[in-house]
Amino acid sequence: MSSSIVIALPKIEDAKKIRTILNRHGLTVASVCSSVSNALASISELDSGVLICGYKLTDAYYKDALLLLASQRIIDEAPNSVSTVQMPMKASVLIDTVNDMLYHLERRIKKEKKKP
């Protein structure tokens, strides 16, 4: 897929570990960062992609994210429109969720291109 992934977590080490997991499974990670402002800057350089972020970053909370990594308590409070993965997470669940999100993103982009 041509889409990319941006990972924004409070601890940059955690973001790098997740990047490693995704890379091992053939997924492209464009950027890892610890703030929403850096994530938005990275996203602005991409045509499309997925933002993976934690509940609390240095400059924002989860509600603007596409994929929320958080405890079950936080996930229970998240709106239904936010995709979630419970922490601690299993790599297979993360991979499946990101692949599913990228698939739906690609389909939406193709549909938009077909519109007059």
C-alpha cells in the first residue's frame, strides 16, 4: 500500500519499538514522534496514512487520533469513531488493526478519485 504511518507516543522509545514491529511486517512508518504538533507536521507531508497515538501526548489528548493505544478504562470512554488497541498490546492485534485501517483508507481514497 502507498499509505504511510505516523506514530506519536509520549515515550519516543515506545514509538520506536512499535515502528520496529510494523516494519518487520512490511508496513511503512514515515515518522515517530512524541507530540501532536510533530505528528501533524509529518502527516502534512504525506498523501494519506494512519496516525497511531497514545492517550496523552505532550500537547494534546487522544480525541484527534485515528488509532488509540490505551488501557481498557480509557478505551471505554473513547468515541466509537476512534479505532483502539488495548495496552499492553499483542503485536498481532496491532498489525491486524493497522492493516485493516490502511485497507479501508485505500478504498476510501479510490472511491474519492472516481467521483467527478
